[in-house]
Amino acid sequence: MPNDGHAQGTSGSGLTISIDSIPQQAWAADGAGKITEVNQVICRDFGLTREAILERSWTAFVHPDDLGICLERWQNSIATGEEYTTEFRLLFADGNYRWHLARAVKIKSGENGDFWMGINSNIDGQKKNESIKDEFISVASHELKTPLTTIKGYNQLLMRMVKEPNAISFLERSSGQLHRLEKLIADLMDVSKINAGKMTLAKDTFDFTKMVKETIAGMQQLSSQHRIILEEKSEISFYGDQFRIEQVLQNFISNAIKYSPGEDRIIVSVETQQENIIVSVRDFGIGIEREHLNRLFDRYYRADNSATRFDGLGMGLFISADIIKRHGGSFWIESMPGKGSTFFFKLPLQPFESVAPQERTESYYRDKFITISCSKGSDTMLVDWVGHQDMHSVKHGGKLMIEYLGRNLCTKVFNDNRKVLGTWSEASDWAAETWLPQMELAGLRYFAWIFSPSAFSQLSAVKSVENDQKKAEISFFTDAKEARDWLSSR
């Protein structure tokens, strides 16, 4: 392959990829994993020519502490064809290592063989800021834990010793405050573990329905104002970390109680849909403005001015989101200001497996998650997503879209999400940073996205195309006819 800064696909694939037009570090590799091209950004950062970099191999620029896991993941991706994703430190020309997030996808290229396209995004500043915060959280949590344990012990001794009713009342109140402080410290320690990659799961098969009932009973004792009602009671077994999933449900119910003052009920529902457990917690309280929905699961974020009205640092949902993701699940929210909110989470009953196509030709593809159609002579690719989606199914469908778009020389996409249930928000960053650039390289020029009915999913859809370097024209619609008319006018 010539070192001219271009990774060439076959003429039949419709792919001609100019990696020098990409403002981030970009590279290409052949099907066996050998790096064949690097762009000018990599040459500038490393202070070497293309020829020198390719001769030395990319492993020479990776920090020794990061190299092992990088090679393991790269070899696994080459063997399976799955997307390559990792974080590593790269050696720059000034002698300093800088953190990067690497993502690469395999592109089918017909007669000349498959090849890999990768992008390294600089995340060094973000990593340094997170490191400083995490170190502070870890130290503060451990420093607070020791005096808290001592105070709890003295408080318990005093409660056994005193007989004055008023004194007992005050001690009980202080116990409540100590419990809140203990919960706060536990949350801080969990956040620290998550960011250090040390949050572990103790998985085993357990009675999911029984766990839900017991969690509701425990939470009911903490709230005399709200009745916590369980609507679905089907018997379900699940393989996962029971303690951590209880923690998620407790967080959801606790938030429902907290943000529905003056109301008298919380409704919990548990059901199975398409080999997934779907749990929802509904309140009838203050609700959440649309613009705040997608950020609720960020660290320390709480909507509007609720921090002045309700206690806590807003870490519970961030921790819950991480637990759900580690079980291969997802979460979403439906809410209306003044009428309440419903928090959902989904857990797969079976691990994701390779999806067998129900029908596949050069211009048509269909399986249980997605249908793709490229009519002969048309410049528009029709895509129909179906059912519950997650990171695995979205990546699966996204790669198929790249393949069929390039193979059929389409420049327009009609992307229909009206049949999507829940959300696939965990894949939105991947879509923005990896999938969209690859779609553009495959020929995308105009993209009509028909929204799912879910407000949370709509916000995730918008986030999935938030890329400052995007060149394609993208519009969102709730009406399919308007989307077709818009594409026809382009």
C-alpha cells in the first residue's frame, strides 16, 4: 500500500478514505493488524516521518505499562472482527506521554481485502483532572471513615445508657444523621473505585423477584409518607451481583421518594421483554425538565436548583449507571415537569451473542435488531431499528450501516427509530466519535433521523452525532414523511 496518506478500499466498495483530512490521530491497518498508514497529525505529534513511524511499529510509542492490555485487546479484535477500544499513553516528540482513547473498526473492502480504520482521541487533560479529583475523593473518604466509626460506637453506647426520653430522641436523630453521613462516604468510595477501575462484581444466580420485594420492604420502613407498590410479581432468576443491583433499586426508590414531597405513592414494576428484565420506578412528584434528563447520570449533577432543596451530592445515579453498564444493561428516564418521573433500567437475561442474519444480500440485510435496504439505482439507504438496543446491538448495526453504505454507493440515509424501545444511550459516545466519522468516510452526505418516542432516547440520538468535525448534514424528525421529503430535496 503506498504511503500517500490514503487508505484505499476497492472500487467495488465505494470507499476512498483520506485520513489526512481527519483532525485527530488517524491510522489504517490491514486485515492482519499491521499498521499501513498514519496521518499527518501522528507524524507531527511523534516528530517523525510516516516511513519512520511505520518502520518502528506503533508499539514503540505506547507506554510500557499500557502495552500489555493494548496488545491483548488488539489481538482479540483482529481474531473476532469486533471493534478495538482502549486507552493508552503515547510518547510525543517532546518526550512526554499523553493519554489517548483509541477506537478502530474493521471495514470490508471486497477484492483487496478487509482493513481497519482507527482514530486516537487526546484525553490527556481529562485524565489529569479526573486523577486529581479521584485522589482527593479517595483520601477524604478514608479519612472520614475512621472518626465516623468511632462516633457511631459512642452513640450506640449512649443509647444503651440513657433513660431520659428527650435524650433518647436526640440520640436517635443523631443516629439518622450518622447513617446519612455513612451513606455519603460509601458513595464517595464507590465513585473512587469506579474511576480507578476497581469496582468489582460478585456475580451469582439469585431470585430477582425476591430481591425486589425485600428491597421494597426495606425502603418502605424508611418512608411512612409513601406507599411503595409492586405491580409485577412474575418469578425471575438472574445472574449478577445481587448487592449491587439492590443498590441501584434503592437509589431509584430513594430518589422517587425525595423528589415527590406531598405525594403518597411510588410504583415499581418488574417485567421481561425480549430476553431482558425491565425495572421501572415511577413517582408523581416535581418531574425533570427535558434539557436535564441526559445529564442526570453524570457525577455530581442534579437538575435545576434541586441542590438547594434536597440533600445529597448527586452521586447515587452515577454509581447506579456504572453498575447497570457492568451488567450489560442500560437505563433511561421519562419525565414531565410537575407530573413526575419514571426511571427505568434494563438487564439482559442472556449475554449478547453474534446475531445471525435472517436475510442477507449485497443490497439488503435483516436480523432481529435492524433492517437495511439499498434499492438499485437509489442514492438512499433505508434503515429500520427494532426493539431494545444496547451497546452491542448498536455497534453491530452501525458497522453494517457503514458496510452497506459504502458497498452500494449511497450518500443519504433514512434512519428510522420509531420501533426502538427504551434507549441505547451508552453507545452515543461511540456513535459520535467512531461511527459517524466512518459513515462519512463511507460516503454519507445527508442523514435523516426519525426519533424514537422516548424523550431520553431522543436526547441520546442528538448526542450521538455531536462531533465538531462532522461534514454530513443531519436533521431530526418525528414525522417520517417530512424526513423523506427532506432527503428528496437534497
